[in-house]
Amino acid sequence: MQMSISIATNPPDQEAIYRLRHDVYAEELEQYESRPDGVLPDSIDISGSYIRAYLDKTLAGFVGITPPKSPRYSIDKYFKRNEIPITFNNGLYEIRALTVSRPFRGSQVAGCLMYAAFRWIQACGGEQIVSMGRRDVVHMYLRLGLDLLGQSVKCGAVTYDLLGAEVNAIASRLKQFRSELDRMEKRVDWKLGITFRHPSECYHGGAFFDSIGDQFDDLGKRKSVINADVLDAWYPPAPAAQRALRQHLPWIMRTSPPTRANGLEKIIAKTRYVEDESILAGGGSSDLIFLAFREWLNPMSRVLVLDPTYGEYTHVLQEIIHCKIERFLLHRSNNYRVDLELLKKRLSEDFDLFVWVNPNSPTGLHVPRSDVEAVLRDASRSTRIWIDETYIDYIGIEHSLEKYASKSENVLVCKSLSKVYALSGLRAAYLCASPHQLESLRVITPPWSVSLPAQIAATHALKAHDYYSLRYQETHKLRTHLIEGLNRLGISEIIPGCANFIMFHLPVECESARSIVKKCRTHGLYLRDAAGMGSEVGNRAIRIAVKDEVTNQRMLNILENVLSLQAAP
């Protein structure tokens, strides 16, 4: 029997709740006088909402929520505000009158209602929660994360304890109950109009702004920080791109860009040897991921992703769209290489989408174009295949699948212009595919999605082939020297990638990656803890961006210092 959780929105809902209120609070607990009509409505000066739980068309229970806009809270009947250690402001919500019908007591109903009330308050932007809990079931409130406030009151045959907590503190506590919430989510028909879980943001690194300051009061602080937790280019953009922005900056800053970035799309098409209609520009690859996946997919969609891979994909698919994700495991014992024969078998299973990051992140490993094409030829034509080639230029643009995608019925290439062209701060990217695959996406692409600085800089960067080719060659040399330096520090398990970053595993005698990353930050070095980026990565994996020669040596010095200190005892 599945439980349904929803907001009481109409008079019949309200009457059923008021009848259950009468049964419990008037007849059973004798807190109110019994009424001939068997209905116990709310006080006229308390406004709010009720969340109801139904089992097989029977009202099993409800819980009330009093918002800050209510003339008063129900606790005002029993306690003076100046004696309560709670700040009464526009962020304070009250959970009240948690009620379960007798046949359903001892079941999951009360817990589901409490969680639903918390999620409703969290989604409304609540900051604090106050409540009165019956002493005989106060353990349930404490388990949720509310704290006793040291005051109580007897009402009828029941003693109530006053409780309160910060919403963020409850959210943090609930992380301990992930498996229980997983089971609850499967059992409950959730109809609250909000997601069962609070939507999370995908972590991309960038913690170095904690030191610089995200209000940009003193950008000079950046000189004391090494931002190796993100994969921005170590070299500057092409000189022509810099000149164009510098010479016309006041006009660029105040002027709206071309609405659809058609000029940029033409330059991309020309440099990639495809038709103009095969290119769709966007404000960074994340912009295109959110645009396309939410257009194509729904919670019933089956999607295959590499594991490990770029976290934005699993975040959007799992946390935003709630797709059915299946993971293609890349094993540490095989240096995270793709088993192409096994992949061919999986792609015969008619997935709605397969996401292939190549070169992959965080490993930096690349599958040659000929091998990729062999897999694509055998894949089901009903499976849309999204190939992310953000780092392909480090190997050579001739390895790109863009021309293949432009003539394909089901393959798209997503290409960021941020990393390899040193334009991360400007946000520009594009999709390359056959025109019919891009048609529906063009319609829903917001106007001005690519800024004017990004369009101008990208058009000049795309023409500077010789400049960037030299930078890519230098990057390979710098990566090799950085790997040699890591080897000298006793780090031997290094993934043989080909992009502007390195993933490695710390020796077993070292502390966890989390601990090492935290200690490096005290020296101004920001690294990426890769522990949560894949099922087989373990807790000693770190990803580090390749920088210029001087900065690479600074990073090695800091790592040597941190590793020697943790080994000293």
C-alpha cells in the first residue's frame, strides 16, 4: 500500500483534517471540548498549510505549517516570545499539530510527514523551525535534528516540549539518513510540488575564490593563490583576442551582443570544416548540457555514463532530471581505460543517451578517433550519443569527431572554448551535429546567451591556430616535468593522461586526499580531491592542473612540505 503525501488544497481535504483533529484532540486527548458536528477547525488567528498523508484513500495523518506571515504561531498560546531562545523573524516557520490516526500509529506515517514538513519549509526559504512535540514521541523530533529548548507545557493529558533548530543544521543532520530517505522516496507517492530532496549544486572546484574573495574587492590576492583545483589554461588567450577586447572595452561592456551568435557559429564551422547549420553556440558547455538534456530527457529516460567522468553530467541527469542512470565502470586496476568491446555490448541495449567525455575527466585518458568511430558504428541508432571533446585540442583537432557528428543521425559533439583557448572567464562553447538534431535546441536557446566579450574573443582565438599549437606543445612538456616531480615525491600511481591536468593516487601510507588537499590550502595551493568522482577512485585520488614551470615547482614544493610533515611522526 503506497502512501501519498500532498498539500491539503480544497474544502473536502480540510474537513477530513478537521474531523481527525476532533477525534484526536477533543475525544482522545481532551484538550478541547467535544463538538456535536465532530469537526475541530483551526484558530481563526493562525494561518498556514497542512500536509496530508493518505493510505488507500484513507487520511492517515497530517502536519501543520505556520509561516512567518501568520498573525501568530500556535506556541504563542503557551509561551511568551521574550522567554524563548528563538529569533522571531521572516525566516521562522512552525511545525505544529503532527497527527496520526490510531490505525497508522507506529508506522512510517509520522516520519514521512515530519520530513515533508521540513522539506516544505526548506523549499520556502525558511531559516529556523520551532515546534511543540509530545513528550512520548519527542525522540522523533530529536532524530530529525530539532533541539529541546528547555521549556514544556501540559495540555490535557499530554505534556509538550518546546523544540527548535536552524534549517541548515537539520539539513546537515539528514545526510546521515541517506539510505533511509532512499527507501522512503521509493515507497511514497510524493505530490508536494517540490522535489523530494533539496536540489544540490554540482561541485566544480573553484574553492580558491575563498581566498581571493567572490566580491572581488582585491584581485591582487590572486597572486598568492594557485588555482590548480580547476582546469583553466596556464597560458593567456591569443594576443589578437586580448587586443580586440582591450582596444574597445568600454564599448564592449555597454553593448548588447548579436542575439544568436551567428557570426561566431560561422567562424567555428569554417575552422572545423562543417556546415554553418551544424553548429549551435552556447554560454559554456554547462549551458548547453542544461539546455539539451532537459529538452530530450525525463525521469523515465535510461542514460549510460562513464564512471568516473565529469560531474556535471551525473548531476544534471540524477539531481535535476532524475533519469535512470547506469554507470559504465572504468576500473582502477586497468588505469581507468575504456573496455571498448564491453562498451559495444552495452550500447546495443537502447539507452536514450550515452555521455562519453573524451579525453575523460578526471583521468585525462583519450580513446583514439578510429576506435570511437568503431563503437559508434555498432551502437543502436535509437541511442543519442553525446561526445564531450573539451580537451581534444591538446591531442590535435584532427582527432575530433565533429565532421562525423555533422553527418550522423544520433551523434553530437560538445566542445567548450573555455579551457584550450584560455577563455574560461568568458564562457563560450558549441554543439556540432547534423542540423535536424539542433533544430529544437535553437528554438529554446535564450537570446544573447553568449556575451559580446566571449563572441569577440572566441572569433579571434579560433583564427590563432599557430599560437595555440605552440601552447599545447608546451603543456605536454610541462605535464611531463610535473609527473617527474611527483615521482620524486614518492607518488608513483599516476594516470597517463594527455590534457592539462594529472590525476594520481597517493601512497597507502599517506593520509586521505581530503586531508592533504586541506593542508595544501593553508599554503595557498588548491587541488581537487577526486575521491567522490568515481566508484573505484578511492579516498587517496587527487587531480592537479598543469601550470607554468615556476608555478609547477611551487606546487611540488608545497606538496613535498605537506607530505613530509604528515610522514614525520
